[in-house]
Amino acid sequence: MAFPILSGMATLARSVVSQQATLEVVVLHTKITETLDALKTAAQLAQNLSARIRLLVLEVVPYPLPLHQPDVSLRYTQRRFRTLAENASIETTVDIHLVRDPQKILDSVLEPHSIVVMGARRAWWPMANRRMARRLERAGHQVVYAG
């Protein structure tokens, strides 16, 4: 009679191991220099957590333009961020979204309780990045500042 319990525990253990293997650290692109700092910090976190990195780029398309035609070529944007990802020491994927309002899409592109790394410069006044970070924290995500 002990076998079913042990079998269930083994299944649970495999489930926990597979969840750990797919743990993801999300780097939220802000500015290039800040994103480079965030990628370095994320690489350290990912290595310690046996996780992978997802570079999340929310490319804002101004309203006069159609959403599928950003003012900067999508190929150029992909190439630019692919180059950044290739320089990372940990497996990194690039996830580009063309958006009107980055705040509105964040909830749909992040898993619940995500680890989000953001580059942030020190300033005396609240900046848009800090407001976004506070919003992410209120939504239950773990925000790590780099820089």
C-alpha cells in the first residue's frame, strides 16, 4: 500500500523539478544602457536560480502609425536586441511586442509572480520606470533594480 504514496511523491518531485527548470527571469527593456545593466544582474540571478532570461521589449508605436508598422523597422529592432541577447552568458530569448501603452500589456505578457529585472538610474524624483516598478510590485511580481 505504500507504493501509491511513493509514486505520487515521485510525480510531485518531478513536477517541482520541471517547474524549477523552466524558471524565468524577465528583463524589462527601458533604455539600452539600463537594459545592459539589467541583463548583467539577471544573468547572476538566473545562474543562481538555474533559470533562463527573457528580454521583454515593449516597443511603443505612436498613434498616427498603424500598430503593425512601427516608426523603427521591426527587423532592425529584432537584430538590435538579438545582438544584446547573444552577449548574455545565460540562455536568453527576446520577446518584442508592438504596443500603444506598455502599462496595459504588462499583465498579459508576464506570468504571475514573475521575477522582473529593470535598469534604473538614481534620481530625486519619481520616474516612469519607478512608477512601472511599483505597479508591478502591487501586481505581485518581484522587481529587482539594476544599475
